[in-house]
Amino acid sequence: MRTQYYTAASLDGFLATEDHSLEWLFPLVDIQDTSLPEFMQGVGALAMGSSTYEWMLRHVVNAPGGGAPWPYAQPTWVFSSRQLPAVPGADIRFVRGDVRPVHQAMQAAVQGTGKNIWLVGGGELVGQFYDAGLLDDIIVQVGSVTLGSGHPLLPRRIAQPRRLELTAVKRFGPGMAELRYEVLREGAPGAERA
Ligand SMILES: NC(=O)c1ccc[n+]([C@@H]2O[C@H](COP(=O)([O-])OP(=O)(O)OC[C@H]3O[C@@H](n4cnc5c(N)ncnc54)[C@H](OP(=O)(O)O)[C@@H]3O)[C@@H](O)[C@H]2O)c1
């Protein structure tokens, strides 16, 4: 069971523009031609912050011209300090505060299934999992655009030598490069102490 941050980011490290647009991303690649379909087969539980959840409500569930069902059958934990609308029939659990007990609950949900935990984002929430020593992998598809500003991929300083081990590089279409990193824990072979 691994806890994985799987996402796409611009070349200058942003998930979305300041106004939460992902319009930069979709022209770059057909999502079905990326590693996402295979990745999803290994996902047993998801976590996301409220901006990401609200993006899903606006652009998927309540999309103009007719919404689509909530796309995930797996349980999804949504972090927010606010009261957010639920999606009828979807297994969505609203939580706040410390990520550690939530991660324990997610682990319990996937235990024995051989599946992983997907941290959908955004970056600050994933940073909280990193701070708690709970992040195993970063899988990022880097798009051939720069945004100049926006919501950052991972607003943390991870600068210790070999804390991030690059394990794979792959190209998707003309505009995407996927980088896979393992986050080496403090004291792991090869990881320098912070
Ligand atoms: N490029 C991609 O593939 C990709 C992937 C994921 C997301 N995105 C997009 O990137 C943007 C990310 O937005 P974002 O940076 O604002 O991140 P976010 O994580 O989606 O939302 C951040 C918000 O979540 C809530 N939150 C976070 N941690 C919390 C905690 N421990 N307890 C309680 N609440 C907590 C807070 O809001 P409240 O307490 O006010 O609710 C916080 O402001 C979104 O537009 C999303 O759609 C893109």
C-alpha cells in the first residue's frame, strides 16, 4: 500500500491558474493516452482539498449542460473547514485538521485490497502528508506550458540530497513528460538526514 501524489503540473510547477482553471492542461494530451487509466486500477481511496472538490462539482457533477455522476467508486476524503455540499450516492467523507488520523482511516479502507491511496491535491494538502512522513510517491505529468502563477504543485522545500529518488521518466504525446519519484524516508538507505 503506497500513498501517491499523482497529478499534472505546468513546467513552472503549477496545478491550476489562480482562478482554478485547468484549461491549459486538456489540449496537451488525451487523458486516456496517459498512465491515468492504469493508475486508477490501483487506487483504493482518494483524498483531496476543498478547491479540488469544488472544481469537480463545477466541472463534472454540476457541469453546465448536464452533469455527470461522481466518477470515483472508491471512498474519497475531502478536507475542508467549511460545510460543503455532498454528492448523492457518492462515498465522500468530509474531514478537517490533522492528516494523520485521516490517513489511518484511509489505510484501514484499503487494507487487504492491494490498492493504494491517491492524494489528488492540491499541493498544500499533499505537503501536509509529506510533513507527517506519509507520502511515498510523486507521479507528475509535466506539461509543456508555463503559467507564471497559480496553485503550486508542492509548496515545500525538499532539498536534502537524494530525498527524492527519480525512478522513471516517460513521454506522453508531444506535450507531456511523466516523472516518477519515490520519497525516501529519513534514515532510508541513500536518504541524507534532514
Ligand atoms: N493539474 C492537476 O492535475 C490538478 C490536480 C489536483 C488539483 N488541481 C487543481 O488545482 C487547484 C488546487 O487548489 P488548492 O491549491 O486551493 O488546493 P486544494 O487542496 O484543492 O484546496 C485547498 C483548501 O482545502 C482546505 N484544506 C486543506 N487542508 C486542510 C486541512 N488539513 N483541514 C481542513 N481543510 C483543509 C482549505 O480550504 P477550506 O477549509 O476553506 O475548505 C484549503 O484552502 C484546484 O483548482 C484543483 O482543481 C489540478
